[in-house]
Amino acid sequence: MKKFYLLTVALIMCLSGCGDTDSDSQNSQTNVTTPTVSSSITTTTTTVTTTCNHIWIEASCTEPKTCSVCGETSGEPTGHQWEEATCTTPKICSVCGKTEGSAKGHKWKDATCTEPKTCSVCGKTDGSAKGHKWKDATCTEPKTCSVCGKTDGSAKGHKWKEATYDSPKTCKTCGKTEGDPLERVIPNIYLNTQLPCQINHYGSLTNKLMTTSTITGVDISIEENYNKSFDIIFKFSGQRDYDYQGELHSTAAVVGIKIYDSNGNVVDSDTYYSPNICYGETFANDEKKMYYVKLDPSETYYVELLNVK
Ligand SMILES: [Zn+2]
Ligand SMILES: [Zn+2]
Ligand SMILES: [Zn+2]
Ligand SMILES: [Zn+2]
Ligand SMILES: [Zn+2]
């Protein structure tokens, strides 16, 4: 009704001869048919196309600028201002909030020793770092993470046990060996007394001859005991020649043993007691051992058989 009223006013103004139709607004169109005066009675026939003082609603993403009154549009919709989808949000219009598709979701990188589970795109983390899985230091490797290989400190180094005759230089920790076992070196030893020889045993106080024996053979051998300490093994053979108590008596025959080095120094001495045998009886390969004699493996030693007082 209001529109019509306005139009009528405009028409009346025109009819009143006040000049051209005012057409300030380009959007306003008024078609006026000049009244036909046929008599004193004026008949006015008017065809009116609506004129609107548009009340514009700004263009939106999807709608052009539109008059809220008449619905007329102008231009184009602005279109959405898309922001790319992120890990947590879908593609979204920054203007109208419309979304498309869905969030991309995080691209998780597994937790490492030092970093928690982390999105490679946005950097979001979840949980905590795993921490290193340390393997203890060894002789040759420092404390090392079995996962990432990080090291801490330094290798312990081997704990060497010197070579022995049975085993090479060996690490007490890891068992690594170096080189060979020590070579067994046995010193040379020779009997320096001509055989057969007669050995006399005198009473220590009386100086009286107690026994006489003839040594016919001495077999001498050396065995390593440990670390340059040797056992010297003698095997005596011989016979009894005299016993101060008479032929049927069997006082042990006694033989003195002295060991010299190559410079004539006495190294050790001992006494061999023969089995209790009687005059005329013999003995063979009767063993006498000297234990733990310190000998230089590279030296040569000499044995002398001696009378005993
Ligand atoms: Zn309008
Ligand atoms: Zn939008
Ligand atoms: Zn992310
Ligand atoms: Zn690690
Ligand atoms: Zn080792």
C-alpha cells in the first residue's frame, strides 16, 4: 500500500505540471501514460512497475548482494575463503564457517628415546619420550643406547690377565685373548758326578762310617711346577756295599745331592735316603723329588752326588 501511495504522489506531481518525472534513482522506473483528455472528464490509466528503495544485504559466500525488500541481486557471491584442512579441523571457510571434508588427522611419528610421539605436521605431542635403553659399557664399547645408538662415557678397556703356560694373555671381563700361552721352557740339568760312584754316610757325631752305597744310575728330570718353580725328579739305582751293623742289617743308605748353577753357585741341596736294604742288595729307579726349586729356565744346572755326614 505504501508503494502505491508513493507512486500516486509521483503521478499527481507529474499531472500537476511540475516538470519531468524525477528519476534520481536509476533503479526507479516509472512508465506514465499521458492522460488522455477526451472531455471535461479526465480519465487516467496508469501502468506502474514497482520502484524499491533497496535495502541491500551485502554479498555473502554463496549469495550475491541482495535487496532484502525486493530480492533483487547485484554482482556475484563472494565465494568461500577456504582455509586448508589441518590435523584437527576440516577445510573451512573463514567467512561463513562452512566446512568441507574432514580433518586430516595427525601424522604421528613414533616416540623416540628423547622425543614423545609427535605430529610431523603440527608438532602436537602425545605421551612422553621413551628414554634410552642403555646397554652397559663393555671392554670395547661405551654405555650405548640399543635403540638410537647414543653413547655415554667411554669403553671400560680390557682387564688383562697375563699369559700363563696354559692360556694366553686374556681379558678377565670379556675373555678376549692376545697372543699365545707362555712357552714352557725347562732348564737343562746334568749330573756332574761320574758313575758309578761310591757314596759314604758317616755318623754325624762319631764320624763313623755307617753305610756305603754304589750309585750306578741317576735319571734326572725337571717338571715345571708353576711360574719358574720346578720339581726335580731323581731316579736312583745302585746297591748297598756296607752297613756298619753287619751284612744282615739294613740301615738306609744316604746320598747327598747338591745343585749348582753354571757359575758354581749352590742353588739347592737335599738328601736321598735309599730303601732299607741289606748288604749286596740293589735298588733301581727309586724316586726322590725336590719340590719348588727356583730355577731360571734359560740356565744350565749341574748335580753332584756327595757323601753325607
Ligand atoms: Zn529492493
Ligand atoms: Zn563461506
Ligand atoms: Zn598434527
Ligand atoms: Zn636412545
Ligand atoms: Zn675385555
